[in-house]
Amino acid sequence: MAQKHLSSGDSINILSANNPSNIPAQALFKDAQLEVMRLYLPAAKHIAAHRVDGTITIFCIEGQVEIQTDHASKILHTGDLMYLAASASHALTAIDDSSLLVTIALQGSAHQADA
């Protein structure tokens, strides 16, 4: 069953440990300019390098995730926030079971896998 997106004025507790094991991503809301999702990554899960035209923030709610960019590799720990400029290539690898809050500025954005 599809997850209902939040409507204006709705709220959700993103810190709760409710992680249905069969749902790797939970879209919280999306409109013409912004998308927000909670991403669940079990330990050792890898997401290949990709780009998004819009700017991105990645907030580590729990766990540890290595983010590889064209310039560096950084580990996000619980409570860390990373900003990525539009079109910045990035890959993710979960070190521990992890949960991330990802925001994407959508105006004029498109998602592309790196070749």
C-alpha cells in the first residue's frame, strides 16, 4: 500500500523506529519545489553514484553512512547534516543500520545515475 504524503499542516515523528523492513524509502511529502523522504539503509547497503539537478541535504537520524562525492568521502554520524550542491555526484554506503532524512529542491531538477 502506498504511503500517504503529508498535507499542509500535517506532522509526523521522523525519530520513531517504525521501519517496515520491506520499505527502504518513505516519501514524506513532495510538491513542485521540494521533496522530503526518510531513507532506511541496512548495514552494508550501497546506493551507486548518482546526481540530482536540485540541491540536497542529508540528515543522519540514526546510524552511520559514508557519503562519497567527487571531492571526498565523509562519514555522517547520528545528528550530522550534509549539504550537496545541485548536480553533485554522490554515492552512499551504510556502515550501520541507518536512517536518513533527505530533502531535494525540485524546481528544474531531474535524477540521473552516473555512468
